[in-house]
Amino acid sequence: MPRYRAHGLVVDSAVPLPMPAAEVGAGPATLRLSAGPPRPVPDALPSGELLAAQDRDGGGPLYRLATTGARTVLRYPGVCEFTGDALLSDVVFHLDPAADPGLVPVLAAGALVAVHLRLCGALVLHASAVAVDDRGLAFVGSSGMGKSTVASALAAAGHPLVSDDVLRVTLTAPAGPLTHRGSTESRLRPSARVLADRADPGHVRLTADDRLALRLPAYREPDLPFAACVVPLPHRDGPELVLEQLAPTGALLWLLRFPRVVGWLDPAGSAREFQALGDLVERVPVYLARIPWGLPFAPGLLDELAGLAAAPSVQR
């Protein structure tokens, strides 16, 4: 099995994942993904306590997460089901015969990792991040807000990619909050094709969910200090980049809007996340960035965003 080290995990996976390879002597796997036989994945709820759920925009279940205490199931009806132990640490996937096999690594590197980390009590942001002078700068938001686009543009400009879409944060490090290295590529919408067009063609591929996966210069260390969070707000109302540093209460309310695992129902898990986000905004500055949208970005815009990584503290 290929072995990876990402998000503070050692991952053994039966399918290739866009993660850094684990070094020799990395130790035992903390997340293991094995292939099971294909089988239909139904709409029905998995047995046990429902922990999280989300429906499609047009109706019908997008996914369901349920546990019996000893067995946990992450089910994407008509696509794939991940079944494993209580924390989804040792997982077998079953692909629906009608589904594209290319969706398995997409779901595994994104949803499965995020759910596993949440079940383990870790703080996970819906964010893409880069390293600026060995300090993490994260762009947090829901799908379509431009976090991957901005992070990719910064990575192409010389600030290595730390992670895309899933960002683990550790708050207990003695020197302050840390971000963890994750994915080695960004998944871009077709509207950001100009970034892919400028890259080596061998570093670009089309994913099973019709995104452009762009392999970028990646950060090499397993973690780095967390310097700042940015919530990108794209606009077309003028040429100016407008930055606003938020007070902790306002920052918490913004970050609560963008959970990586949407539809979490478990009260204990929700309380842990609320407390962790509250701790984060007391220690890491959070900015709203009203970004004049359109690629390529205006001269100086990326430098101004990168400069936020030098912020010394949260404004009280």
C-alpha cells in the first residue's frame, strides 16, 4: 500500500492520494484505507446513531454518517461507502458499480480525512493554506469563495502550498497554534483555468468531479506556526483590496459559517468545535479580504495578502 504523511497522520491507502509520501520509519498507520468489493450504496440510513448528514441541493441524501459505537459508516448513496471502526481509523471502501472509481480518492482525501479528524477531536478548517516565510496563511470559506484559487496563485508566486480544502490545526503546541501539511495539489474550478494553463501540463489533471487538480510547490515540513486566517470575499465593484481585521467574537461567527464537515448533528462534537474555534480566534488574527476578482490578480495584491502572515497578534 502507498504510505503518506499528512494532517498529522500516517496514511496507508489502497488508492493513490494527493498527499506527501511518508518518510522511512514513519511508524504505524493511523489511518488505513482498504478496498472492498463493489456493491450498491443505498439511500437508506446506515444503522446506529446519526452523527452528520447533508442533502443534495435538488433533494435526496448527499451523505450520511452514523455509528453504532463500534462501527462507523460514511455513506454517499450511489457513489461510495466507507465502513470502519468507531473513529474511521481502519476503513474499507465499497464503490457503487455505477460510480466513477476516480471519486474514491477525491472523497478519501477530503471528506473521509476530515470526518476521521473530527471524530478524533481535532480542529479541522474548510481552508486552503500556504507557507509565507515558514508561517501558515489560511484562506477559509465555503466552496466557490475562491480559497483554492488565491492559495494556488500564492503558491505559484513562491509561497508553497500547505494544504487544500482540509486544514488541520493543533492548538496545544507550546509555541502556539500549528497548521499541518496536507494535500500536495489544489482542486480548482474551471473558472481558474488560467492558473492551470501557466503550469507544466504534467502537473494538471481533470478529477472525477470535474475539477482541475493542479500540483504545486508544496511545503516540506510536517507542520508550521499558524500566522493568520483570511476569509476571501470576491467582488467586481472596483480595483481595491480591502482588508478588515476582526475582533475575536466577529471572527468566531465568520468561521462558524464554514464547517468542513457540513451537517454535524452530534452535540458533543459541535461543542468541541465551538470551543476550539473560540480558542483559535483568541490567538490567531482573522481578516475579511474583499478581493477584486479576476485572474490574473492585480499587481501587488498577492504580496499584500502574503504580508498578513507577519501579523504579530490578534487585535483586541
